[in-house]
Amino acid sequence: MSRVSHRFMIVAFVIAAVFAIPTMLRADNLIQAAETNRTGKSTIMRIRVQANGQDVTFALNESRAAMDLVAQLPLEIAVENYGGIEKIFYPPRKLDTTVTPLAENVTAGLLAYYAPWGNVVMFFDDFRPADGLYELGRVHEGGAMIENLSGTIRVEEVNVPDN
């Protein structure tokens, strides 16, 4: 290999590393932010959905979309029944689905984001996987209440220390 080719390969590698490393660090920082609250203690990201005197709590995964949702809270927002199996609401801004798993086990209690429509989905019955359906978390408490949510709901973050 000529000296010019060798130098070119080294320069190309350095340039690729310069662009790749910040992207990887950003994703790692987002995950760490989800795991650590302001005091530096580990937390489990949870949200509470309240309506009609009923509470449903969801434990969120560490995805970018889940963090985008939490960043928009608290919300007072209309909830709709859809298809007789889910309740949906539309957050003010679309969620970033990079580094977010597709929903593969779509069962009652799943909290998901349907990217084509930009809505958050709370399943109270089983369904099937769908293109563009991303998993945000699972019900922690009050899953039986999802079906009864109606009108305006309040969605807020709940910080829970991880023992």
C-alpha cells in the first residue's frame, strides 16, 4: 500500500471516529439521565396517568421516546378510546423513536407510541405488533383502570428511588 493510501485510510478512520463517538456518547448520556435523578441516586422512570379519580402508573423503559415523553410532562390532555382495546392521547410534540424498541409483545398494560399518528397508546386489551408501534413501558399499578380513563387526563412524572 502506498504512503498516500495509508495516510488517506488513517484520516478517514479519524474522521469517522470523530462523528461516531459523540453520537454514541449522547445516547449513553440520555440513558444515564433516565437512571439518575438530580441527587445522583438511581431512579426508575415512571409516569402517572390520572382521570376520574383513578390512577394508572407506568414504569418506563430507557428509550429516547420515553425520555421525550417525560420531558413534555406534566400534561393535561384529552384521552380517546380507540378500537375498543386502547386509550390514546397526542403529546404536544412528536417523540424521537431512535434507540427505542418496537413493541413486539402487545398485551394489556403496554404503554406505546404509534409514530405514524404521533399518539401515545395505553393498551387495556391484547393486540398484535404493528409497524411504527414503539414500546415506552409497562403498567406498574392500576392496569385495570386504563379502560375507564376518559375526558381529560393528567400525565405526570413520578420519581421512585431504585432500592
